[in-house]
Amino acid sequence: MGKTVEDQRKRAPSKRSLQTRARILDAAERIFAERGFDAATIRDIAAAAGVQAGLVHHHGGGKVALFHQTVARRAAELSRLRLEALEARRAAGPMGLRDVVTCFLAPYVARARDGGPQWLAYARLVAHVSADPRWRDLAAEWFDPTAGRFIDEVAALYPEAPRRTVAAGFVYSVAAMLAHVTSGWRVGALAGEDAGAVPVADLVAFCAAGIEAALTRRHDAGDVA
């Protein structure tokens, strides 16, 4: 028994090891976000983290495994925040479409605004995952279960609408959220002024109106896919 406890202590990562791993994942998050998976290299990630390439392999495995770890690291926290927001709103009374959309979008926007530059990098990382079918399994593991919960909530509000249309509205809303977080500077550029941060309420209004328009329109048999 004593030997088992001693062995577990030996296997437990040290504080220094945990700090090194966090630094590597931070660097990987930035490099993958800036360059995408294909253009990023272990050497570049090691340089950004200030470690030897061997340490990146030690803590993250190969590039694919490191990409998976980098995406997964914040996904659980984001899912928890969204589901907690949904349950809190449900406890307050009946929900409408805007309420459901707010519970999904607002937690990430808040993290991107207040959580520092790494959360902004994570938005670009998620955009890469969303746009590339080769990460289908990664998205299915870390994002789809929570997405499915929110799609169920919207589908319950519009029981006559095709689920495919609900899912499409959800995907479009995710794209709008990522643009809101990473491309807010374009609003000021196009407005010809320093517009500052766009309120999350504007994002919610845009997404909810688009989803509602799609779900309530008449679906013809001759619709082109």
C-alpha cells in the first residue's frame, strides 16, 4: 500500500511540469490560431513557448495530438458556462428564442472580452475546427453534445420546423459569434469611426432574427439544397 502511494507521488506532475505544459498549450493555441494546423510546426510552437522541441513532444505528443489537446483545454469550461447559463435562465421562467441564443453566445463573448488574449486566439482556433471537415471527430467530442442541447431547446420552440434548419441556424450563429469576437475592428473601419466593442445584444438580435426567419418561413418541396 505504501509503495502504491509512493509510486503515485512519483507519477504526479510537478508544479514546474504543469507550468511548462500550460506554456506549451498557450503557445500552441496562438500558433495554430494564427497559421492553421498545416502551417504550424512543433519547432515554432517550442520557440513561442521558450522550450526545446522535445518538451513539446513530451507534453503534447505529435502535432495532431497537440492540436486536440489545445482545442479540448477550454471546451469543457465553455460548455459548463453555457449549460449553467441555460439552467439558470430556465429556473427564472419560460424561455424564448433570444434567451436560448443568449445563453449560448454570451458566455464565450464574455470570456473573449475579459479572459485575455488566449481566449481570442481560441476563437480563431475554433473557427479552424468549424471550417475543416477533418476535425469532425474533434468537434463531435467537444462541441456537439452542448450544441445538441441548445438545438433541442430551439427545436422545442418551433416543433414544425425541420431540425436541419434549426442546426443550420445554429451553425450560422456560431460563425457570427466568432466574427463578433475576432473582427469587431471591422465595424469601426466600415463605420468610419472608432466604434468600440459591439454589444453582445446586437449579436444576439442578429442571430435570433435570422434563426426565426429561417424557422418560420414556408418550406417548399422545390427548395434547392
